[in-house]
Amino acid sequence: MSGNFRARRPASPPPGAGYPPSTAVPLTAVRFPHPRQDHLDADARREAASKGFAPGRLKSNISSGGLSITSGEVKLLIGLVLVAAAVRLYRISRPNSVVFDEVHFGKFASRYIKTQYFVDVHPPLAKLLITLAAFLFGYDGHFDFKDIGKVYENVPYVAMRMVPALLGVATVPLAYLTLRALDCRATTSLVAALFITFENGLVTQSRHILLDSPLIFFTSLSIFSWVGFCNEDKHKPFTDSWWTWLVLSGLSLGAVVSCKWVGLFTIATVGFSTIYQLWVLITDIRIPPKLFIRHFAARALCLIVIPVLFYMTMFQIHFLILGSSGEGDGFMSSEFQHTLGGRGMEDTFADVALGSEVTFRHVNTQGGYLHSHPSVYPGGSKQQQITLYPHRDHNNDWRIVNATHIDPPVISESPNGLRYITPGMRIKLRHISTEKMLHSHDIRPPVSEVEFQNEVSAYGAPGFQGDANDDWILEIDEVASRDRRDREAVKRLRTLRTKFRLRHALTGCYLFSHKVKLPEWGFEQQEVTCNKNAVRANSLWFVETAMHPDLPADAPKVNYRLPGFFAKFLELQQVMWTTNAGLTDRHLFDSRPDAWPRLRRGINFWVKDHRQIYLIGNPMVWWLSTLAVVAYVGVRGLLILREKRGFKDFNNSTVVKYDGVCGFLFMGWALHYGPFWIMGRQLFLHHYFPALYFAILLSCGIFDFVTSSLRPKIRLQIAAVLCILAIWNFSKFSPLAYGTPWTKQSCEAAKWGKHWDFSCNDFLDNLSQYNTGAAPPTPSKAIVQTTISDPFRGEIVVEDKAAAQRQQEQQAEEEENTSVYIPKAEPGRDVFAEAPVKDIRSQNVPQPPKAPQEDEEKLISSVIPQSPDMEQHDNNKVAEGEETVGEGKYIGNTAKNDKLQMNAEKEPEKVQIQTSSPVPPEEDVEGMDPVILPALNDEKAKENGPLGEADAAADKVAKELFPEEAE
């Protein structure tokens, strides 16, 4: 036997376990009496070198969270933060007007400061942070944030924008640290940090008062904390640092879900990772059951209880601040509303009898009170409107009148002679302020024009007893009316306790309401109909207040039971869920999930002063991250196939390591992207940003794997090329992120995707025009508009072709002159509108200075729809020199002294039209009735009105309709 042999070193302990204590002297102590504390074998030195450690600076102790960074990396992180701050804070005060969803979130900050209750589909944390910045810098909450492009006045909008901007800056070092904690190289982590720094979409989104930047920050913080905990758990569990990382993970998860419900996907990512950890522990026979229970309880406490408590705490702060009544009252139940200041109600009588003055509320939709007002329906019966109105008003008061021919049963009679309302009783409801009855008939409603719905109106007059169409039969819903506090609620009508339906006596339909708003003629109040196929929940009503003069003051009274925090919290969650699911309308710039990884289109945020802010990603970063996702799926599938065919790829430690890293990041991407496919609500490109964060980290993880066998110098050179390309792409599209000057030519050259719909026509031809301020008008023709008013059609916006022609002539004159005209700022474009919305007011088109002229009025008459009642001639005469022609015909003035009679019940109104220019019009507005002013003489005709040919047209029409007068 050979005398030379080499003994192998003992096997390494499993992860998380150390060598058992031993009293024996180790062999190394004999061979190395004075061992160096930083001694490592060749494999360990190679591993340390891959992490950037230099020889002689190694430590045997593992850092907290398994994250070991050198002093050089600390300096690198400081540099990254400075670069990210420069990129995101550059010109953050520009534009100084409202941008995109600042319309909403700026308005919510105003509501917080004024303590007025509102409802939003997102949790409150991010909004509270923005509000805190506004409050600290003196904002009083009086700016309305009404329109995109509206200039800020007395608003610390820069401080409000700084909140998402600084959180966006903080995301950059978190991305670096996350990859370092995942055991990637410093070069790889640097590439990821620079990719996120120069990602145009993330930069644009973080520079405005929006919620996505806080969401992404807390997402990155949650993932970093969880990775740190996982490293600590592999090293030694239940230490102080182990608990620190775990608690920090729970707080971060609570914060991310408190910004947006998209944070639930981050919770799912950590949750699946936790389940995997627990599965490994429970299948390890070396782990006793008591130890497993400790692991399970610690994770349940920190990853479930702490996030829930954090989330509920944010809503408690939300409720404490919003203590006053506001625009969100109508979304909440009556009980909830009465917890708000200004919505409290005095105790009201519990008994309801014939002759009681009551107010009715709808149960299901929270639309408000049964309401009527003097306005009438424009179509159908043209009777008085019945709506649901969310606020208290005297127009909500009704009196219950007996409609039965036989007196109610004696059982419903009270000791003081009142007749209570019992099931099956036939009643009428008289509107107190207008003395009209609640009425229904076989006429379709003005909005829900379907066969099974009838119109509900208010009909009658003072002293009129009504007809059979005013009769309703009361049906008590016993299931909804059961109340332990009041057992009489199912036997007779009781205030607040009894839920009932009103069935129309003749048609059998039920008084009904649903979440359908009436148009402007109905003041956008909720529609009320009589539905033959009524859904039970939408046809239930209850009495909120009741008063009867014959009831004694000590009669039983009731009031709302005010809900506590948990009841309010659960109700608001339900309202948020319902409202969020109801956001199904299409938007001009919405997109679906299949378009996001391809960067198919962006979102137009703001257009003004020949500048534009358009949300678009960095194409190089975006498409590279998508390619990384596809590559991982392909390679992972190939590895699974090879394993089934007997290959031992997973015996390679490198493959196992990167499979774990990339698999975790891919899971994060899939859980933040996949659920959007099943959502039917309105979606936008920015919903992909959390998934994009994971995709960028995944692309860098794959880069680390691909370059693992290369020399550090080659790896660094490849990383430098990728970063330079990312920065070049960023600079290419930076004018769209910052709203800085750009030229049409550069804009067209940057349209790499045919579906990228940012408008190049909004930019000027060259940058020098921005510097001098001599910006010519955009080539697109602005429509000159004017407004006409009509008692039946309302205000109508039409194109004023005469004013437009004069504008073109004036512009042609300007081109011949040498003077330079600087126009006013163009209004911002409302990106929320599905189609361009014309303002009902006349729009003043900027004109060059010119000699002042007297403004002259242009009069037109109304087109009045005829009814059979209007066919009778009136004895009233028209004013001398005027004639009236039938519906759809010409109404105007002639030069003859006619004595014609009117065809209408009243003289048509004359409406003053404001045109865009004080110059008298030379032609009539297209689509409008021609307007002829008195032609007293040629000079007057030239001064006041249209051309004289219209007189001949008027005479011709008059002769056709009134031949006897023409003779």
C-alpha cells in the first residue's frame, strides 16, 4: 500500500446549520497553530472575488441580510442617487399647470386639507403623503384642479410633485441592493440601477402628482426586504437581524397595498415564496415540529397581521381627517353618511300614518332621496321630473294620502286615531312643494327606453285629487325588514326599519332606480322609473324621516345606528371594489395587457405651448426586458425537457443558483402582469410599471448568468455598451418626458412604432422659434365656434364659418406685414375625453391688434317644435317687420309691413350670439336658420345684416305658406 495519501476535508453542514460543538482540538489547530481569521479556500476566494472583495479585506462573518457591499460600492450608490435625482428633478416645476391625473389626485389633496369626504378607488397612503407635503408648504385647498392645462395659482405643486419624484429616486439604489442581495455581481446591479434611472416611462410618471411612483418604491422596498430576510434565514434564524428583516418586509407589504390594490400582487409574490420556504422546512426531517410551528407563526404574524394592521391604520387616518360632508357622501350608506359632520339627523318619529310627511330613500344604489323639482322631461309626457337626489332638500318631502275606497282595517288604527300604513294599502304620494302626485303611465322613460320600464313623473295641480295612475300599493319586504330592535317593522310601515316596495296599481310595475344618470336637463341626478321586471334590491325603499302633526311629542322616535370603524372600513372596501370594477368605459389612450410588453402605445399627458408630455417607455430597456422574459421561459422549458431525458443540468451549482434568482424575478413579473388579463376595467400603460420593474431585474439577472464565464473587463465593456444605449434612447425621447422644446422633424424621426400616437404637429419647425417666441400658429385649422341658446334644445355649439373666414383673411394680411404677432397659449388637451369636447362658451381666437370697432349684435330666433296645442292661431300680432314661418322653416324680418299672425304659443326668443371677432359677419352660420335684420336702406343693410338676397328668399317662403296675405 502506498505510503502517500490525502484525506478529504469533512463535508460542509447544510445551509443555516453550523458544526456541532466539540471539545476535541480541531486538526487545523495542530497543523496551523496561529490560523488567520480571514483564511478561505480557493472556492471561497473565487466566490468572494465575484462579489467584488479584494484580497486581505475579507471577513468570515456574514453581513446582515447576507448583503455584503464594499466602501467603493457605497460611493457608487451615492453617485447613483445623485444621477437619479438630477434626472427626475430636472425642470420639475415645468409645466406650471395641471398634468393628466393631477386633476384627480391634486383634487383629493384639496379635499383632505378641507376635511371634505370623498371616495377614490385607491387606498389612501400615497395621497396622504402628497397631502402632507402640500400642507407643510401652506396649501389651503382652494384650487380646484378642474382641467388639464389649468395654471396653478397659490398651490405648492412643486412640493407635491417632489414626493413621487424622491420616491422614484429612492427606487434606484433599492434595485441595486436587491440584485446584490440576490448574489449578482456589482456590474450587473449597476446596469439594473441605470436602466431604471433612464427609463422614460418611470421618469415621466415620477415627476407629477401621481400614485405609481410611491407604488413602485414600496414594491421595490418589499422585495429588497424579503430577499434580505431570505438570506438571513439561510444563515441563522430567529436572531435580532432576522426579526428586523421580517418585520420590515411586513411593513413594506402593508405600505405597498395601502398605495394601490396592485400591491396585492406583491403580497402574492412574497406569499408564494413563503409557501415554498415552509414546504422545504416541513419536508426536512431534521426540523422538529415545534421549530416548524415557530417559523410558521413568525411569518404569519409579520407577513399577514402587520400588513393588515398597517392597511387599516391608513384608513383610520383617512376617516379621522375626512370628518366633514363632501362629494363622496352619495357613495356611502345612510348610516355611514350620518357619521360625517353636517349630515347628522335628529330623532324622528318611528310611526308612519296617513297624512305623515316623509322622505324616502333608495336602499341599494345610495343614489339618495326620492326627489322632484319643477323642471320637466324634454320628451315623453313632458311632465315634472322624478329623480334620486343625494342631498337633503325640501323637494324630497312627500305626504302620504289614502287612495283606498274603503277605510283601512281597524287593526291599523292607533290609540290617538291615526291610521298606520300596513301591507297592501293603496296610497298616493303628494309632493309637498309642487302639490303634484307621484305618477306613472305607459310611456317609456327618457333614458332607459325599454319596453318593461315606464316613466315616473309628478302630475297634477293644487286641489286636484289625481287619477288612478297616481295609486301605489305598498308591499313590505319581510326578509329585509326583520329587525330585533323593532318587531313591528314587518307588520306596518316603520321609519328606518321597514324596507318596502311600491307597486303601481294599474300597470303592476315597481318604483325602481339604478345607477343611470340623467343628462344635463336632469341635472345629472339618478334616474327613477317604474320597472315591470324590477330587481328586488333596486326596488326597495325605506322612510328616513317621518312627521305627523297629531303625534305627541313623547311618541316613539328612532335614529340611525352609527357604525364603528370596522363597519365603515368594510363598507368603504366594498364601495371601492364596486367602483373600480365599474370603470369599464373606453378611454382615448387606454390599452390592453397584450400591448404593454411590446410598448405598442403610450398615454398623452399634456399638450400646451407647442410642447407635449407623453408617457412612453425607453424602447431599448423595455424591449430588452421583454426579451429576457421570453428567453427565461424558453430556457427553463428546455432545462425541464433535458432533465426528463436524463441530463443532469440541475447538478450544476451555477444553473441552480441562477434558476432560483431568475425564477423568483419571473414569478414577480408574472404575478404583477398576468391578473390584468382577466380584468374588464379600464387599463393604461402605467399599470405595467410594477411588472416592468421585475422584468428589468430579470434581464440583468440573465445578463449576470450569460457573462459569468467572461473576464471582468469584457463583462464591464458589455455593460457599458448597454448603459450607453439606454442613455441614448432616454435622451432621444426626453422632450416627451420633460415637456421641453422639440421639432417636428425630430418627433417624426422618433416614431419608431406605427401606433405611437404622440402628435408631432404640436411642435414647431425648429428650436429657434422657441427661443425667440415668434411661434407661428399650428398648421391645423382651429374651428371658430359660436353658441346659440334655445329653450328646447339648450345651448348648442356650432362652427362660425364667417368668423373663420375673417380670421384667415387677417392672417393673410399679417403675412404681408413685417410685424411679428405672438399668440396666446393654446389650451391644454383633455386626455380624459373620449372625443374632443367643445366648450359651450364662445371661444375667443387670439387676433392681432387692430383698430377698435363697435360690437354689433347678431340676432337669431328659436326653432320651436310644434305640438297639437300650438296649431291654433293666436290673436297676438308679431312686431312690425317680422314674420314667422312653420317648424324647420325660416323665421326672420322682411322689409314689408306685414300683419301676419303667429303659429306658436309665444313669440320666439331672440338670442345674442358672441362671435370670435367684432367684425360684422358676412355670411350665415352653417346649419342655423338664416338671420335677416331690417333692410331699411342699402347703407343700413350693409351695416347691420346679411346680404339682401335673403329678403327675396323670405318673401318666397311667405308667399308659399300664406298666399292670401301675399295677394
